[in-house]
Amino acid sequence: MGTNLFNKIWDLHRIRTLPDGMDQIFIGLHLLHEVTSPQAFRMLEQKELAVKYPERTFATVDHIIPTDSRSRPLEDPLAEEMLRVLEDNTRRHGIPFFGLDSEDQGIIHIIGPELGLTQPGMTISCGDSHTSTHGAFGAIAFGIGTSQVRDILATQTLALNRSRVRKIEVKGKLLKGVTAKDLALKLIQQLGVKGGVGYAYEYCGEAVSNLSMEERMTLCNMTIEGGARVGYVNPDETTFAYLKGKRFAPSGRAFERAEVFWKSIASDPDAAYDDHFVIQAGEIEPMVTWGINPGQAIGIDQRIPFPEDLSDDEAEVAEKAFRHMGFREGDPVRGRRIDVAFIGSCTNGRISDLREAARVARGMKKADHVRALVVPGSMAVDRQAKEEGLDLIFKEAGFEYRQAGCSMCLAMNPDKLEGNQISASSSNRNFIGRQGSPEGRTLLMSPAMVAAAAITGYVTDSRELWGEADGR
């Protein structure tokens, strides 16, 4: 019986098994941002400890920065203090930092891959739950808490329990206009927001193999929303082609040697798994959330379920969602009026996401009552978008085109919902208050679907506008 990628990488990085049964795991790449690191550095100071391997840690600022102005000091005193502390700590400990004055600044889960820091076979950690994004490269990548950030800074290791591995096989091809975001939401709907607890997810099958690297990142990014801490795709030629030429990736003969290793850590054809879930790609349509967690999602042409058709736990959450969202059982989600449209985040703020949204927005005008924001996930994405003229397409359509950052994905910067506004969002969470207002309501969907909602003013099947665009 063969071995899957998760267990291969785990065994390569396991230093020892501790007396309590947990494994001490070496962490190859540690990523930092300004929100979860200040307390960790303070803990180091209290214990008079240094950062053990500063060259294995990379930092950026993304969560708290405004996306309309980068003037210092930041208008929010707390945000300015968090940024200053990260600047001071990275300088003191010799940690590479992509700050506001860096051409490489951006959302941590976007700049890691685009710089070639993220590579197959690695163990990768960051004080952010969506670190699962990096699993798209065939890595074990997971979010950690502040005390674990401290542990990595001090020792480059963590004490962890080994996860079980669920193989998620997506058979067939996705339909035209159905994206990795739709696939992710469908899987969470099917398996549940807690269905992955204790598991690592291995995504495979024809539909997954056909995804681009950026689409694989979107899929792995949403893994945490289904309860699994780790999600990954086995490395293949698509992976290697993406990494070739990246700044921190190997080059020349070193790349050839690395490629041999990367191929070796892929799951064996006869690998064993703890569970196997199969889904048909051709049955998935564009998805939209109607509730207060990512599992409360339906296809664009489906209707919101009745509580009696759900489990007791799901029915209880559904009732809370109905009260907050203003939906009723049996309602369609198509045609729901929106107030705000947000395209961006570590889930869907890459250049391919902006291209898909621009394809819908080209030559159109947003609805008068909608405020629409496009926020590139990094300075590099911003540069490429401008080179391709995507920023002009959005501006001509009436969208606000912003600077790189997390923006309206979460309420840690000025980009927030007001009152009970309804947002069509390409981000990852629709929790109550997530986008800044306790009464705000979030509908998660793909970037193309968000653009379509911004144009029409209500939830719309983006494929309908794509058809119009193709005809022009």
C-alpha cells in the first residue's frame, strides 16, 4: 500500500514523537502579518529569546491597511501602531518584510506563491486560518494561533497531532462559467462546515487537474471553511510551470533537482486514505450563499432549503440565518438586490480573478445604487492589471479600483459595510459582522458573479452576461 502526500511530508518533517503523543514538526516556511505577530514578539522578549531562523520567516502588511490611501501615519491609531510594531520587530530580528514601500507588498497568501516562496513538499504556517491556500502547491499549509507563532519564531517547530486524510475526487469537467470558488462552496455545502474537522483534504480528479494554479489556490483557501485545517493538490506540470522563474524558486540545475523531489512527494497511485468522497463536476452550477456560514449555499437556480429538510443543527443555524439575512425558506437567491459588490481577498484577489470580473464588466455600467470595489491582492497583481487595462475597464464601469490589501473581506480597515447593506462578495466568510457591520449581510460568490451582481444590481447568473459580452 502506497503513501499519500500528506503523510510523506509529515514524516519528512517529523523530528520526534513527544511523550503526550503529539509530533514535533519542523516548519519550513513561516509567514507573518501585522495582526497576530505583535503578541508573539512580545512573548519572545519576555523570555529573552531570539528568532532562531529569521531567513525562514517572511512578513507583510495586509489586514489593517487602507486601500484608498497609504499616507503615514495611518488614520486609525491602532492600525498605525500594529504596522509600526511589525516594522520594528522585523528590522530587529532580520526578518524580510514587504512593507507599504515595497513593490512586493500584498496579502500574505497571494505574495507567497507569486514570489516562489511557496513550494511543493514544504510545511508552511502563518497566523491566519487561510494559510491552507498554499496547499495548492502540494504543501502541508495551515493556520496557527499567536502562541504557535511564538513557538515557530523561537524554535522553527510546532507540536501537532497528525490529521487523517480524506481524498476528495472531482470527476469530469466543470461546466463553462463554473469556477473553483463554486466548486469550493459546493463541497462545503455537501460535506458541512464541520465535516473536515480532524482531516486534511486531498483534492484530485479531472476537474482539479484542469484547474490553473490560481484556481487551485482558491479551492485550497476555502478548505478551512469546511472544517479541515489542511487542503492540498498533488504537484504536477501545472505546478512546476507556475514556479519556474519565480524569484525565490530554485533555478537552473537546482530547479531540475527540485522537480525530481517534488514529483516524488505526490501521492502514490495506491496510496491509502481514511475517507474518500466523490462529486460530479458537471452537476455544479454557480453558487451563492444565502446564510451566515459558507455551507449555507445553493446553486443560482436553486431555492433556499426548508428547515425540515435539514438536520437539527443545520435547522437551528438556518433559523438564525433567516432572521439575520431576511430570506425565507423556499426563496430563490437569484434576483436578490445588493448594495455593495466586493472583488478581492486572499480567496479571489489574483490576476485571473480580476480578468474574469473584467470580462463581465467590460463595456457595462454598474447599477446606480451599487457601490462596487475592486481590490487587487498584491502590488504585483495591481501592476499586471494596469498593464492589461483591467483597471480602466472597472473604472469605466463605475467600480472603485483600489490599492492592494485585505479590504472588505474583514472589518480591520476602513472598507466596511454600513447598516444592513447586502454585499455580493468574492471573499471567504459570510459570518455576522465579518464585513464590518453587525447588521450587514454577505452573499459569497465568484468574482464573475460579483461583477454581474454589480452590473444588474441583483444576484444574477454571470453566464448570462458572459453570453452578451461574447456577442459584442
